Amino acid sequence: MKIVAMVGSVRKDSYNKKLANFMQDRYKETVEIEQLPIDQLPFFNEDEEFSPPAIVKEVKEKILNSDGVLFVTPEYNHSVPGVLKNAIDWLSRVDKVMVKKPIMIVGASKSLLGTARAQMHLRQILNSPGLSALTLPGNEVFVGVSHDKIDENGVLTDEPTIQFIDTVIDNFINWIENTKTFK
């Protein structure tokens, strides 16, 4: 099974990048997770949407050929970061590769709430007409107090969090299988 991931942080030592890397390594026997280079996308420009830059075409193609998409988002000002929103804006136009695509959302933050508000906004965005993604219901992964749960090597060490994410990954795989009938 092929999953592509969009990490909404460009920071070198991002807890969200570390979480994505951890998931990529931990579940490699079950799913292949490839992180997309959304930080390389230019700002969305409606003037270019019908003949977008090569990197936009590449990202869209990888999403189109994937079984599902993993969003890994920090929370900036109670919402999603600009780099992630920009990528989503490109995906919502012309060929609309997110329509009926199974989605899983996770996020890590130093706060107690994790990325609850950003994920709520992201779910709203992914439900918009240009996207119409199939977001995994009832499986919110908010890794709060991430600085105490992810070590300096980027390894998630909190066993209850690991077990919970294991369960949600299994649910996501089942969600992908169940949503194939919607296509």
C-alpha cells in the first residue's frame, strides 16, 4: 500500500517531521510512506493553474497514484501552516487529485492540546468542493507535549501514544480498503 505524506512544517527539527519519519520507519512493513516536497511548491497562482510548474505536476501525480494521504500538521495561530494550505490550494484546482482520496491526519505540538484546532480547520478545508477528500472519521491523533514524547533522535518514545497510532494506522488501512468502492 502506498501512502504519500504532506508535512506542514519546514523547520529542520520539527516535531511533525520527526513524527512523519517515525511513522515512515515504524510502518514500513505494512505501508510505504513517501513524504512529498510541498515546501518546494511555489505560491499558488491562478494564472498558472492550467500549466503549473513541474513540481506541482509531480506532487499531483504522486497523490493520484497513491492509496491515501497522510497529513502531518503543526498548529500555527490555531490553524494550519501556510506551506500546507498553499499545497492544498494547488491540489484543489483543475484535475483535483484529492477528490475521494482517503485521508489521515496527525499532528504534534508542545502544547497539551496537540494540534486539535489546526486539525479541525484542516478537516473543514479537505471537505471543500475542490477537494472532497474522504477523511478518516473518529481517529484524531493529537501528540501533545511532543517534546516529552519524541526524543532527540526523533523517535517517538511514549508507549501509549505509539499504541494509539498503531491502532489508527490499522483503522486507516481498513478505511482505504473500504473507500475503494466510492471511486
